[in-house]
Amino acid sequence: MAVLDIKNLSLSIAGVEKLSGVTLALEKGRILGLVGASGSGKSLTARAIMGLPPRGASLRGEIMLDGRSLLPLADAALNRIRGRDMGIIFQDSASAFDPLMTVGDHVAEPLRHHLGLGQKAARQEAQKALDWAEFPAAIDAFDRYPHELSGGQRQRAMIAAALALKPKLLLADEPTTALDVTTQAVILDLFKRLKEEGMAILLVSHDLPALATIADQLALMENGVIVETMATRSLHASLGTKLSTLFVSAMPGQASLPQDGGEAVITASNLSYAYGKRRVLDDVSFTIQAGECLGVVGESGSGKSTLAKIITGLSKPLSGHLKGPVTVGRVQMVFQDPIGAFNPRWQLGRSIAEPLGATMATSEEGRRRVVEALVEVGLDLQFAGRYPHEVSGGQAQRAAIARAIIAKPDVLVLDEPVSALDVAVRGQILELLDALRVRHGLAMLFITHDLGVARTVANRILVMQGGKVIEEGVVSDVLTSPSHPYTRLLVQASPTLNV
């Protein structure tokens, strides 16, 4: 009997059907990967299983957990099941925790709630769960609050909380999206261990290459409908299917080559930076030519974002020199979260025009430049009148790129600009950036934790560890034949380079 058995599940909100006829089955000791674009219904399906649908939702069909129907159950009965029989891991570990509770007490909470354990006993059992999830032994989880931990450490603590009572079913909703490649590999290995111990896991993600490394079965969702399912082992042989096409589109391509002999737009010499006594950049040197994209890769905390702040003038180096554009607007930034980077009270047209300055932004020339920028990034003119919450993530990122190029800068600094986007949209944005670079001779510094993305968009690459550049070179050479052990570790951990 399947641990999870969903039959003809439909969900409507205000008469609009968001899920339609969803049918899935998941057995003990198996991983089912649910993949699809943003807004396809993946997370909504997971929330429906947990009994946490959006307010006002109407559900039909059947959700069975180990032979017990969940849809007829009241909240009190579901509360006895959540955590004990099914656990969930969320994408954003920071917002999933109460900032006023230590992470250790978060792990102990379900043990106290479901088993009635006292504080001491609950903490002892919670520590066992933290150890199992490989939470760093050097960190006292009962003395640390969520904001004091890295993303990977918070994610391990969340996994420990979800597994403290050894549930039969684990729902993981985009659990590795914001993590660097080595931390992602560790979390995926944890899921493999859970599977081997007999747990049933529904893994929701837009990252098909990552799913393909651990899932037994794949299901593709589009517009609230399961349109295709297949065994993962059949993915390579199933040419022409939607899943295989999506898988191929996720594989790294190769960036267009810059023109030879381009002028050095940025020259960094021996840059160093520190937060208090902690040095986060140490003797970093590089150049970027006009029309060239320099990829910067490394784990969280390696110094990538600090380097971006120095290049954009948001921070000054502790020592060293930076030679490059100094005129206002000549360096522009594209952020990871495009919607969060816009003023929610401004229409996109006003935000896109902002780099032009208040006077030009409202002039006829400014309006013409907004139209020109929108067309260049592939957006209709109607988007100028929309607010950030009225567009998709991909559309918002195109608008963010339009804002970055409207002042015709010399340099674009891009900090994880596609990490939150689904595979299809990510490919479109990377193609757009490559075309803009070639067309305008832009110099780009592209920060990413995804080596497949780096291979697609960058011409040269810097590999950073602990604030130092430990390897540098032509991207294809570095990723094909890495010379440093750390670079080899990153390459081995990258799903897009090893599936």
C-alpha cells in the first residue's frame, strides 16, 4: 500500500481552479520529484497534502496517508498528524523559524507537543535529530537563533525538526534552491539516507537536474495538472517527452565569445576587506574586458557578494585598488530577488527610469528610453504600467535588467540573478544577458553558486574560497579540468555537470 495516495485532487479559489485531477502515488522508501515552472501548482499540492491550503480554498478528490483519508479531517486531527506522521521542509528556512526561539528549541517543540516530553528530555531527543541531520557539532543549537546561522545550517536544523518524530512521509518544498552547490549536495545526500531508511519523500523543485540525481519517479506539473510522469531512469531514453526536453534545456550551454583585444573596463588589484576582525576578501585581483562576462563562483561566505559591493561602490576596500568606471550610473546591479528590488508602490516604468535621474525620467526622452529598454528585454509596453506584484518572477527580472541597462552602463554586476527562477525562464534570461553583452559590449561580473549557469553565461571564471581566488581561467578549461581540489569538489557536487 502506498504511503501517499492522491486521486483526482482538485482545488479551487473563488471559483478558479488551481489544481485539477491531480493523481500521484508514493511508496515507502521512494522519492517522487514534482517538477514544474513557478506557479504550476507544485507548492499548492504540498500545502493541500499538509492540510494547509490557502484561505477560502475548496478541495475535491482524495488524499490518503498510509490508508487514512486526510481531506475530511478537522484541524485538531490534522495537528496530531502533522509532524508525527508527515513532516515538511520549506524553501525559506529563515522565515520558517520564530526569530525569538533558538533553533534547538524549534527541533524540540514537536517532541514536546506530540510526545509530551519535558524540556530536558525533549532537548536530548532534539540533539539526536540535529546530530542525525549533521548539524555542526561545534555549534550549540540551543544557544543560537535563526539569524545567527548560515542558510545551510538553518536548513539542516529544519530537516532535524521535520524528522524528529521519524514521520512516514516527508514533504520538501524547494529545500535547496537558495543553497550553494556543496551545501545542496549534502542536503540531497541526507534525503538519500532517509530514503534508504524507508521514508517516503515528495520533493518539490524546479531544478530537474538536482531531482534526477535522487528521485525514483518524476512528475511534471503545468497549470495545476500533472501532464507527464516517468521513472527517472527513463529520462535519458525518453526523447521527445516534455520531461526529457526540459532536462536537456537545463544542461549548460556555452557563452558567446567576446571580441579579442577588448579594453580592460575593470582592473582590481589586491583587494581586501574585513568585517571587524574577520577578513572576507584577501588579496583579490582580476580584470574584466569590454564585452566579457567574468563568472564568480564559490560557497556562501566565500566573498562573492562583498566583491560585488566594492565594484558597485557600496563598500570601499580595506586595501588594494579598483580601476574602473566612476561616473554615476556607469556600473549597474541586477539582484537575486527582482520583485524585492523594486519599490512596490511604483509602477515598473517609473522604477526602470530611476537611473536616468528625476529630471530626465519624467521627460519625453526618458519615456522613450523606457520603451526602448522594455523592447530590448522582450517585454510589451504595457508592463510600464504594472506594479511588481502583478508580474511573474521572470518578467520582473527582465524589468530589472531593463532598469540596469537604461542608462547605458559600462558594467553590469549580477548577483545570483537566476537562482530563484525555473529552468525554462532561467534559460531565457541567460540568453537575454548573453545577447545584451555582445550587442552593447557590456562588461559583466556574474555571481552564481550554479556551475552550470556559470558555464552558460561566463567567458572566464574566478573560483573563490574563504575570501581568496583559488583558481581562475577560461570557464570551459576550469570546469573540465579543474586544478584545485576545492574546484574539483564544486564540479563533482554540481548536478548540471554530473547527470
